[in-house]
Amino acid sequence: MQDLKNWKPPVLPEEIEQADVPGSKVVITEYHIDRAGRIFPYLLEEIEKVKSKNDNGKVVVSVSGCSGVGKSGISAVLSYYLNDIGIGSYILGGDNYPRRIPEYNDAERLHLFREGGLKGLVKDGEYTKERFDIVHKLQEDGNDADPENVKKYPWYESYINGGRNALKEYLGTANELAFNEVEDVVKQFKSGADKIWLKRMGRSNTQIWYDDVNFKDIGVLLIEWTHGNSDYFEGVDIPILLYSTPQETLKYRLLRNRDCGIDSPFTAMVLNIEQGTLVEQAHKAKIIILPNGDRLSYEEYCKYIGM
């Protein structure tokens, strides 16, 4: 490994290795390069701390944050920098590990929200045939998750709350994601396995398979995943949190334009729940980065978001 006292970011080639999620390739921009360049010195410090405490030098890093915050691009650049200085790095894409392909998972999320909403109306004594007809029309229009409906129909709050609670019990939990598989990969990596079978999941039900990946010269397993700092699995040594507001995240998702319904009220609800979970888990992060690239301690982060 080269001397890092005067480290400067190397010029990137046109193509660099990205996360192993089929069909999920991002264009590396100056934003990704700048943020990775700011994070990298902090990451090296943390890696040295971890290496000083373990025997085999294996380190697990996660890059987490809301969907669309730039995890994929930043992770790719960080991994390139690590490999460039002689620390073998592999990017594990957490998006390979939902229990359902994206289309089915999106459908399950919406189903749980709508079923939970109707149950909420029944539980609160607000359900009537006439009110269901209103809800049904809003469902058909794709606007049933819009909290603005409460202004016109005060009883609608029971639908929103019931649906949100049902959705919260699913999003980012072991019901939605195969955390056990990710943790098993982490355990194999830390035990020094030369080869590990890794899951691949694309966007259709015929795009699921496993690859036998060589980890012989890999010192850092970099998990790129919204849920990389989750309480549902263990083994991450250095969690990195890329903070953004749901509004900023939505802007990034619109620019990326990977899925339909990106700017829907339902997507906004999903992002808000996702954000809440990330905030709850932020105390574990070793490195917290703001949208402008500044690093904050956890205490500074809490003040920044008004906790």
C-alpha cells in the first residue's frame, strides 16, 4: 500500500467497477467524485482503527442513505480509490437482497398500505360503503396516499394512519429484505473465505441467480445499500451515512428516472418512512456526510436535523 500522507484523488478512467446489481449502472459525475474525495481520508482513518483490532485485516464498510442520494456512484469511486492504493475492495449491492423483485415488491408495499388503510377505517369506526367508494376512486387515480385528502374528508385520517403504520411494519424490515443472507456473506468474508456465492437480482422474475466471486485479495467489503446501517443484521465495521432530506432525495430520483410513479404521494410516504428509519439508526454511523459534503458528528447531526 502506498504512502497516504499526501494522497490526492487519482484521475478516474472512463469505466470503473460498480455494485454487482444487474442493470443498475450509474453515470459517475463530479458530485460523486467530490463526495468520495471528501469521505476517503476519513474512511482510511476508520479502516486503520478496525485493522488494528482484528487479525485478518478484513473490514466491512457500508454506504447508506435514502434512495437516490448518490450511494452507487460514491461507493464506486470509494472502491476505486481503495483498489488504487492497494486495498482490494468489492462492492456488494444490497439491492440484490429484497425477498421480491422490484415490481412485486412495489405491489406488496401498495397492497399493505391500502389494506392497512381500510383496516384503519374499520378499527376507528369510520368505514361506510359511501366512504369506501371515495377511497376506491382515489385508489384508481393513484392519489389515495395523499394526506391532503384529510382536508376534504376528516375521516380519511384513519385511512392514512392505518396504511402508513402497515407500511412501516414492512419497509426495511426482515419481511421485505433478506438480511440473513447479507449477514451470512459478511460472516464468510470476515472468516477469510476465498470464494463466496453472491446473489444477483435484476428487475424481472427470470433475473435471479448466484455468482461464485473470488475474495482472495479483497480487504474491504463495501456494502452499497439504503439499509446498510440497519439493526436487522450485524458485522458492519464502518457505517457511512449520506444524509439528505426526502425532498432532496425525490429530486435525485426524478433526475435518475428509474421507476414510474416517482413523484407520487405514495412514493413520498415511502421516502419519509425510510428517512425516519435512517435517522433512528444514525447513532451507529462512523461517518455522517451532509449534501454539501461536510462531515458531522452524531451530536452535530442531531442539531442539524432538529432532534
